[in-house]
Amino acid sequence: MRVKSHKVEGLSYLAAAYVGAVITPTIVILHDTAGRLDKGNSATYLASKNSGQVSVHFVIERDGTITQLVPLNRRANHAGVSTFNGRSGCNDFAIGIEIVNPGKMSWSGARIAQAWWGQTFDAATFDVRDAETPQHGKGAWMAYTPEQIAAVTELLQCLFADVPTLKDITTHWYVSPGRKVDTNPLFPLDQVRAAVLGHDDPAELAAEAQSAPAPVQGLEVQIETNGDTLNLRRWPSFNPNVIAAIPDAAIVPVLRTGIFDGREWHQVLYGGQHGWIVASYAAPIVKS
């Protein structure tokens, strides 16, 4: 059973070396490849006999290209020892999606991150950040590209439309706690789940709960970026959530303000949509 190619942009097929028995999938598990970023590297490996009995249904490249390797109704070996809502052996009821990402890294010199196989990445070029959670521990993590987030979301929407038995979306670290840390802490899981499952966006609800209406009715600010544009973000965070670029010197109304991770943000209205900007790049308009 394949996803129809006209429904998902950039979808191709590459048969995996290992395909298991027929399953009835009820969840989707998201993974990181924890390997090299070269396009096709992970998909080709997972399709080869060198992978042993490791396999997965989909691989998503950094440019958003999607490769399907295993039919949706056949078992793939991607989750290992795992449990979801009291049911063990997730490979027997899960579709696996691998997202190309090096996984947990360590710092090697000034803002240079090193992957487990020795390759290094410039933090600024590859958007590598420090992050720590109880589930992941502390490490250096590479952010997912906007193309990957869009591809994951589109693929999941298609899967949930075509496979009526699917009920939920989870991650490898959730089904294998203490053993796995993928997807990494920078993956916007709650937002993707909300977009696919139709729930209220938890990040938007949290932003509203932690902010307050603009202190002055009719408050406007002017963007100050020395000729650059300022990212308008769906939520007050630096995860991949940019929805527009506001030009320097533009004047926008402020709807709400709040402090998030020690930084002040404004919710503003620009181009017919509301989003969040870092307050330090905007100066209040003084009206006489």
C-alpha cells in the first residue's frame, strides 16, 4: 500500500531490503536518521542488505524530498523495544518516518558541533543550538529545515486521510524512553500534531496564556533591523515557525506582549496575519 504520489510533493519509491508481515497501523512514530546529511544517503542504506533487518516506511530529506521504502500495511523494523499506551512492540502497529538529522551532537571548539561519526558542523550555517530536556538530556542539536517540517506535516495529513485506522502521532523517545532521544528537542511535535489531528495548537494556547494585551490601546511599533527583514513567527520561539518577513521601518500594531525564555516578544498584525516578533527589534511609535 503506497501513498499516491500526486498527493505528496517530491515523493519517490525505493524498496527496502526488509519488509515484514501485514499490519494494521494505528500510530505514526517520528525518528531522526542520526546519520549523514547527504541526500539519499539514509534512504539508500535502509534499502540495502547492509542495513540488516532495519527498515522504515519513509525518509524525509533536508530539502523536503520524501522516499517511501515499505508499504503502509507492512511491518518495518524502526522502533525496536518500545511501548505505546500500554501496548508493546510498536513495529507491529506503527508507520515509521525517518527525518534526516545528525541527532545528538557535542561541541568541538567555538560553535562547532561534532556528530557521533566525527563530522563537524558550523553552528551558524546549520542552525545548531544547545537544548536540554528530561527526555533528551543536554546536547547540541541541529534544527530541522522548514522544508522538512512542511514535508512531515503534508505527509502526515495524507496518511491520516488515507489510513482510517491511524489515531495518533508520537516519537521514538516517547515509545522508547531512556533508550532513544529522537526526534530531537527542536522538533515542533505539538504544532505538527495540532496541524494534522485538528486539535487546538498548544503552542498558541501557551503563548496566549503567558502574555497580556498590549499595555496601551492602539500601540504601534516600527521595525528596526538596519535594512534587514524581521521574521514574523507563528509562536514566540526560534523553532522553525516563520510565517512572513517584515521589512525594516514597517509600522505594525501590537496585539499582545509577553516574556518567553527571558526574552520579550510582541504579537503583531502584518499582511493580514498575526504572529510574534522579538521586541528588541521594534521601537514604540510616540504619538503627539
